[in-house]
Amino acid sequence: AVRSFATTSSRQNAIKTVTVIGGGLMGSGIAQVAATTGHQVVMVDQTDDILGKSKASIQKSLQRVVKKKFAEDPKGGEQFVSDILGRITTQTDSNAAVANTDLVIEAIVENIDIKKKLFSSLDKAAPQHTIFTSNTSSLPIGDIAVSTQRQDRFGGLHFFNPVPMMKLLEVVRIPATSDETFNKLSDFGKAMKKTTVDCKDTPGFIVNRLLVPYMIEAVRMVERGDASFKDVDTAMKLGAGYPMGPFELSDYVGLDTMKFILDGWAVNYPDNPLFQPSALLDKYVAEGKLGAKSGEGFYNYKKK
Ligand code: 3HC
């Protein structure tokens, strides 16, 4: 009896409603997976136009899932999509969007001042129990959390692109994060059907700390003229079993995102040779070649 009581009470405490701030690539993916796993989701961005595009990209991704899961059951597939989309509402006012939420997941531009301003405002608008998280990949969670009076209810939830496909979720705690908050975030990750790993607030957490230096080393190799970027990709796919080579992956993640991560680390850790800027990466970003999303990065994605 005691056990069933514990289960019921932890279920009652579980995160049910989620506010995702930012309807870009990551925010849309997070909203999609949260809604797919039965959570009520509010997605926030600056304009209804952007939010319309976010919903369209969710729909497109869901169609890919349906094509596989409901190959023999088109009616079931339609129901599946409309149930999930029905759990996602949109809002342009972030303060209004958090009035009734259990969890905030922020996935906006990687700018510390903008993030701090957002959280400071949400801190006043959200209920006491609401947990705040950031999906940042380049900024320390602790530097963002200081903008609030709820550092014990603050942490990181770091997802991977494409969110519907990647099974991992990094759950990040800062020294002030309470055990209760951390456990709730880990339980939420599992409810989202992700495998969670526990991370401290160190640069790059686990995955990016290893992945980004590897990708930048590949860029440096090409800068030195040691190999062509296509050969590096072929080599790492066929010789090391990676699903994408480092240049395909850089284009997929976004060269601007890579630069944000690297530049952020270079400021905080100027002596680490792995975190030094790359002239070639900077040049691509300056030219607006940001990877798949802009139509060109190392590869060209424009339809001929
Ligand atoms: N939504 C739904 N389904 C998707 C999808 C999406 N966005 N992307 C892929 N799929 C599914 C589809 O079922 C697709 O079949 P379809 O093309 O018939 O619809 C199926 O996956 C296979 O996809 P592809 O044929 O396009 O190619 P792959 O077999 O190579 O799989 C991949 C694609 C899963 C993206 C795989 O290439 C991969 O795992 N790549 C590495 C990704 C990675 O490392 N991500 C982490 C980046 S780091 C990061 O995000 C952190 C940040 O902070 C920088």
C-alpha cells in the first residue's frame, strides 16, 4: 500500500504541462516529442508567422514517423498526428505562456543577456513550483540561473538534433539545483522516452565537450590541406562507423551554432588549444553559409 501511495504521489507531482520558448529547430523538436509522449505543450516565439512555420515543421516530421509506424493504417496515422498537434498550442507572450506550466524549456538565441532578461521576467510570471531549464549548448547554466530567485528549481535539459530521433537527453545540474528538481527533470526525460545522463554544468556537458573539438579538428585538418572535407567524411563514416561525417554533421548542426559554442568556450577558457577559433569556420559564417538550413555550408543543399 505504501508503495502504491508513493507511485501515485510521484505521478501527481510529475511534469504534465511544458512551455517551450523558441520555435526553431530545437524548440520545435522538443515540443513535438513532449506532445508525442502525452504532455500538454505551449510553444512560444516572437510572431505567429514563425510559430506557423514551427508547427509546419513538426507536422512534416510527424509525417515521417507516420510513414513508418502507420504504413498499413492511414486513418490511425491521421489520428496520431491530430492528437499530437492538438496538445500543442502557441503563444507570442512568454509571460502569459508560463502562467500555468510545470516546466519551462528555453531554446532561444544563444545570447546570455537575452536569456537572462527572459528568465528574470518569467520568474515573476510563473508559479512557485515551475522548474526552469535551458537547452543551451554554449553558455553555462549557472550564468543564466542567477537572473532568477529560483536557482534550486533551475537546471539544463540538453537535447540533440534531430530531437525525435536522438535517444539521449543530458540532464544538467548546477550546485544550487535541488535533488527534487533534478529527479523531476530526469523523470521527465524518461517520460519523454529518452535515455538520460547526469551532467554537471561543465562546458559542452558530455556530448559536445567531445563532439565539438572533434568536428573543429576536422575543420583544422582541411585548413592545413591534409585532406579534402569529403574524404574526411568518408573516412569517419566508413572507418569509425559514424552515421554522418564531421562536415555533414557540422552542416546539420549549423555552422553558426558551432561557432557560438566555440567562441563561448574560447572566452572562458582562452588557454585551451581545442577551443581556439577557426578561420575557415568564421569565413563560412560571415558569408552566411550556415549549413543545411541556409542552403549551403561545406556542402550545397540548394535544389538544382
Ligand atoms: N523527424 C522524424 N523522423 C526523422 C527525422 C526527423 N527530423 N530525421 C530522420 N528521421 C527518420 C525518418 O524515419 C527517416 O526516414 P525517411 O527519410 O524515410 O523519412 C529515417 O530517420 C532515416 O533518415 P535518413 O534516411 O535521412 O538518414 P539516416 O539513416 O542517416 O538517419 C539521422 C538520420 C538519424 C539524422 C542520422 O544520420 C544520425 O544519427 N546522424 C547524427 C546526428 C547527430 O549526431 N546529432 C547530434 C548533433 S549534436 C547536437 O545536436 C547538440 C547541439 O548542442 C549542437
